[in-house]
Amino acid sequence: MPLAERLRAYLDTPVEALWTLRGPEAAVPLLAPRIRDVYLEASARWPDDDVERVHDVRVATRRLRAALAAVAPLLRRGAEQRARARVQALGRTLGPRRAADVSQAWVSAARAATEDADEQAVLDRLFGLLALRRQRTTERLHAYFPVQVLIEDGLVVLEAAVHSSPDGPRLDVGIDAELRGRVREVTRHLPSMGTPHDDEGHHELRIALKRLRYTCELAQQAWPGRVPDGVLPGLKAMQGALGQLHDRVDVIVLLDTPRARRSVPPRGVASILARIRAERAEWLARAQAVVEAEAEGVLRTLAM
């Protein structure tokens, strides 16, 4: 496999003071392991019923996007744009499949926990709709990203790193700019926590926190000391609470559709909606408390 052969030369190369380097010396060691985690992992056995593999590849895609953003000032413009587009396209296709997996897991747990026949009928209906969505998104992954396309996309990203300009800025310039940009993004979305029903705002804050977290993880590896150890637990706690909130919102949205309500007992729909809205309220309160406790300190530390 050409991608594996190309990566092998870069994966185990020890690099010191990575943040002080320029061009390929910085970009290749930073991107190579993340290219492996996305494109070699996905092409080795593309997902069918493997929930964890879908999740792992999607997280790896986000980490690769964070690394590409950090090294963007080092890359040649056209090559950086092509690489970013390839990674974004895979991430956008993985997203709906992952969302279906998460919602289906909630429905399965709820189905196992109830003996009410009306609720069971509604949950069986939801499970079937999610199974169909899951099947369609998996078929889309196979159609848009067969193994050869995955390998080619991985090579596009690797080539962007290999042929980056040796006369460009140092890596710490890109990392610092990306960290500050992600801090501003989180700050912009923080006010949504003061609006209980701003589901879109809460979702955007969760995504902003994810991006900041992955950039911080990258910085800790490539630039020791730039991100203190205490930052990541706070980011994970905020992201986790908002993720649980978002999972409930997704099921509420699905349950509010005519397809989900067709030929099922209205009492069962009302009962499940009441339960999941209560869970949503509980997770909103938790998210608000965690964000209030963690956000100011984390953002102040990273802005230094």
C-alpha cells in the first residue's frame, strides 16, 4: 500500500523541539501519525457494524484537522486547501453515521428500561428509523470513500506536509495563532449557556470546545509548556456535559417528526418526550454548572 510505505519512513522519527522547526521538519512529524490514524485505520477495515471504529476514525479526523490548522502557515496555500478539503469531506460524511449510532444507543437503553407497551412501541419505531439512517449513512461512506479514495486522500495530506516551504514561519507561530483563534471561538459561543433553549448555540459551543481541546492536545505534544496540564480536564468536562445534552436534543428532534409518530400510541410519545426532556433539563443544568466552574480559568490560561 503506497500510503503505508510512505508513512513508515516518518512515523518513528524522533523529533526534539518540534515547535522551533519549519517546513517539512515540523509538518511531517506532526501530521504523519494523524494521517495514519485516519486513513490507514479507515482503509484497513471500513465500518459496517463497528460503532467504535466509526467513533475512533471520526475523532482521529478531528485531530488531523486540528493539526492541519496549526501547520497551515507552513504549507503551500494550494496544497493546504486541497488537504483540508479532503479531511473535511470525510468528517462530514462520518458525522451523520456517528449521530445515528449515539441516538440508537439511547433508544436501546430506554427500550430495555421500560415495560410500558406504549413506550416500547414508540421506541421500536425510533430504533427502526435510526437503523435505516445508519444503513444509509454507512452506504454513503462506502460509496464516497472506497479504500482507494482513502489512500489517495491520505497521500494528498502527506504530500502537503512533505512539500511545505522550508522558509516559512516556525511551527510555534501556527500553534499559537490556532490556540488564540480557538479561544476566541469558545468565548463567542459562551453566552449561549445563559439561554436554556438555545440548542444550536449549545451545539456550537460544544464543537468549539472540541476544536480547542484537540488543538491543546496537539500543542502539548509539539510545544511542551504552552498548554498547562490542568487545562485538558476542564475542557473535557465541559465538552462531555454538552455532549450529553446534545444527544438528548437529537432524540427529541427525531421524536417530534411525523415519521416517528406514525402508527404509534400518542400516550407513549408523550411519556417518552417527558422523560427525555427531563434528562435534557438535567444535563443543561450540569453543563451550565461545569462551564461556569471551568471556562473562565481555562480561557484565561490559554490566552496568556
